[in-house]
Amino acid sequence: MLKHEIKFRVRYGETDQMKYVYYGNYAQYFELGRVEWLRNLGVSYKNMEEQGVMLPVINLNIDYIKPAKYDDLLTLKTTLVKMPSVKIEFKFEIFNEQEELLTKGYTSLVFIDIKRNRPTRAPEYILEKLEGLL
């Protein structure tokens, strides 16, 4: 489906004693991918929350294939799995500069109406933007 790609460099504070990226940081990398995927679509996560919708993660899966290391330049590919409804799902792939696949992941998030604290349909403005691209 719809993909977006970003590059970033591993910072020292993201690594463990072996200079490998600490496993818990991959969830933050995936968040970076999701936020930038939305921004690339023309949607600000901040504005979405200001309009009363939030997106908590309800599922996170990560497959660690090879370690990323301090100072590596990584490419994060974020792909929308399917048209969102009440949920939105993404898959992620992280590659090093040699284009080796290091990590694969998946997240599902649910659209929540902040005032009611209940699941809600994806905002219409997101669906409209996606319909023009899919």
C-alpha cells in the first residue's frame, strides 16, 4: 500500500554496552515512522489530538534480524497495511547502509475519541486523503 521512508543515524544514548541499539528503542523508531508517515500524508498528529482524536498502540510485534549499531545510518520504511477503519495498521522495515534488513515490525493502533474515551472511525480527512492515493 502507501509507503514512506526516512533516514536517521543511531545516537550513542540509544545503544547498550555492546554499542547495539537497545531493543526497546525500536518502538520509538516505529513511532517516528508513523508520525512522519502521517505528516507526509498531510496530517499532523498534534492537530489530530487537538481535534479530539488520539491513536494509542494496541499491538506491537518486532522481529530482530541483525543488530543496528552506534552511528549507523538507518533507513526506516513505513507501510500502511490496509485502509484504516477504527484501527490503522503499519508494517516497518529497518535497513542499514548496505541495504541489509535489520528489523521488521508491525503496529496496530486504534482511533480514540478523547472526550468519550471510546474507539471511533478514522477521521474523514484521513480517509479522503488516502482514497486519492490508493
